[in-house]
Amino acid sequence: MSAKFAVITGFLGKTKDRFNHYNDAKTVEEKFSIVNQIKDMGAVEIVYPYEVQDPEITKSLLKKYNLEVAAVNVNVKAEPEFINGGLTSFDKEIRGKAVEFIKKAKNFAQDIGANKVTCCPLGDGYEFNFQYEYKKTWNFLIETFGEAGDHLPEIPLFIEYKPSETRGRCFIDTGAKTLHLLNEIGNENMGVTLDFGHSMYGNENPAEVVALCGESKYPFYIHINDNDARWDWDYMVGTKHYLDYVEFLYYLQQYNYTDYLTSDTSPTRWDIVGTFEQNTRLTSKIWNVLLEINKKELEKLINNGDYIQTWKFIEKNIFRL
């Protein structure tokens, strides 16, 4: 069971932070061409509607560069109407427009042969006490995501959570809350997008969230990166939280995860191809080592509760990279 890799194409062109721009703007075709240069990268997560709009053109380019689609990422934060939240807006028409964005993304995904849509509702949140009525906004999320999820149920909608950005606190900020929302909606054709970095800087243990998702009735999809647990820097994997990442991949194997490991990583000051090859290279090394270790022995040690013996196993079998 080899790991398979994808990349969010938005990171292959021009990116920016509050102060600087990084790399040059590129067309979708130029981005797909770069993906072909990244060792072991075989799929893309493409952003609708800001990167791609025409299904036939997109299918033609995917075929030309021999790429699969890991997911269609639908953006519901960039429109001016969504500044104060799209899915949780007080204005019913704005909520409807946000839902329509997701529905159209599902239509687009179906047209190009993609098997999922993922949405991270970053504009839906708050900054201050008494800014929102939490009960009302929670019910808006159930209503809007529920309606979007019911559309084309054969194309599952995955919800990506994040602690903050663009809002001071996002309404959907933890893995547990995302699962709770899915339980409230009750649509098993929906799932969780688990971003390693979002989980780390949200003070979660990403491996534990894998277990929560794996024990639920909902599928999950993975974004890989790293950060300093204080902000979502989107660094290369393993550069800050190596052992956390090892445990994360271990639990993905325990739950027989076979979907893409999609790089949600920002090259900024580093070579684009080199950045994503570091992700695939290190992840593959860890993944393959974890396939070789005696998992039954490790499970026995963990369940015996003597962590010194567990750590000796880790030293001998995992730190041999």
C-alpha cells in the first residue's frame, strides 16, 4: 500500500501574505506542467471557480499532463458579499449564494470526473464577544452545508476546519466540532478534510483526530504540511513536528487510508519543485518504514502502558531514517 500524492495547484503560482508576493503568476496549464516535474506527484486539487471554470478545457489539460484530480476545492470567502461570512451570513440571499458556489463546484467536479469537493469556510467566524448569536450561526451551518451536501450526493462534500484566518476564530475550528456538525446534518455522503497544520496549531494531536474520524461513519481526506503550532505557515512536512507526523501517518495506515496525501504547503522563499519533492520524499520514507515495522508488537507495547519500552521501539525502528 504505497502513499499517493497530490498538490493544491494554488501554491504553484503567485502567492502572497500581508506584506509580500512570492513567485510568478501562472496559468493552469503552466501549473500542471510543474506538477509533472515533481517526483511522485500524480494528482491535483484545483480551486473552483478562481482557477478553473470550463470542464472541457480542464479535462483536456488533465489528460495532456496525465493527472488525476484529488479534489475540487471550492472557495467561499473571496467574494465581497462573503466578507462577514457566506454560509453564516445574516442575509439569506448571501447564504444562498455561498451554497450555490458549492453546488456549482459539485457540478464541475462531476463534469471532470473528480470524486469529491472540499470546502474550508474561512470567512465564517468571529472576532469579539457578543458579535454573533452562536445558536443561530450553528443552525445556519447545519442548514447551508446540509443543503450543499444533499446536492449530487455521489460527489461527497468534505468540510475542512481551521482555528482562524480569515476570521479571528472560525466557527468550524476543530476536528471534533466538524464531526459534530456532520452528525447534526446526518449525511454520510459528507466528510472531513483534515489538514495536519490546522490540527497542530489548533492544539490538537493530528493522529488522534485521524482516530476520531476513522471511528466515525464519515470519510476523511488529508492535507499535509507543518508549522510552529502558533500559525498556519504551511511549511514542508516534518520540519517542525517530525514525530507527530510519523504518528499521523501511522494512524492513517491503521485506518487503511488510500486516498491522496495532498500538499497544502506554501513554497514562498523556496524552490517550488524542491518544496513539494521534500514532502513526497520524506513522507514516502516514513510511510515505507511504517509498513515494515511490527505493528502488532508496537500495539502490544502501547497497550502495556510502559512508555519507556514503547520509546525504545521507536528509537530502534522509526529513528533509523
